[in-house]
Amino acid sequence: MASSHSTIIFIATLVVLATSISAKEYIVGDGSGWTLDFDYQAWAKDKVFTVGDTLVFNYAPGAHNVMKVDGNNFQQCNIAPLLNGTLTSGRDVIPLKTSGMKWYICGVGKHCELRKMKLAIAVLPQTMTPAPAPSVSQSSKLTVPSIYGFLVALFGSLVLLLA
Ligand SMILES: [Cu+2]
């Protein structure tokens, strides 16, 4: 009996851990990459970004860059002051470490103002279940199942160790 209980808990633990680490990588603009005159708001609209996911900006180095800015500077395409410096590698990988709104613009020429090189996304906290459409009011509710899942996983692991 004890061993079958352990097996069930072990499987439950694996499921919880697997869902909590299933991070996604989003290629910004997909095959088009980070480029002129692409509608990044339309690209982001049907995607759910979660803490642990990563954004990848692909472009020819020198042609563009990636700057993380705040909401006001995003609206005005103002490249100063910068929050996190400028990314220029041409394959810039940005881990989404915290929840909330994130804003990115291209700081080359007037690419942000005139050529639509600006991306705003809402990042949700980690959660066990597939997240519904992004909404600010849901962010606080989604934190609870995430912590609950972690505790279940922790407790399951402890039971396994003791079994
Ligand atoms: Cu650009």
C-alpha cells in the first residue's frame, strides 16, 4: 500500500514540476523577426506571456537594436532614459523574469515613431493551469495557484524522501 501511495504522489509531483517549468521561447515577429513595418501589437495579441518565458529579437546587427523602456517612453518613442541599456547582438534573448507590462522599442533612427518597431506585452505570473487572456485584474489571483503548486510539489518530494 505504501509503495502505491508513493507512486501516485511521485507522479503528481512530476506533473506539477513539469507544468511549472514549461517555459516558452517567443521569436518576436516569428519568421519576420525584429524589422520595419511589422505589426508587433497584432503579433502579441493572441499570445500569453508568463514569467520564465523568453523573448528573442532577431535582426541584422547594426540595422536595429532593442531598448527596454517604460510605458511613457514607449508611447513617445523616447530612447532615454534607458532601464536596461541597449541590446545590439542581432539575436537578443530576453528572459521574462517578472510579471507586469514590458515595453521594447528600436532606438535606431525613427524606427519606433515611423516604422512601428515597438512591442508592448503583459507578462503573467507563473501558474499551473493554462492562463486565460492577459488582464491586470487576474494577475493577483493567478499567484495563489502558483504558490499552492509549489507547496504540493515540495510536500510530495518530502513524502517521497520519507517513504
Ligand atoms: Cu529598427
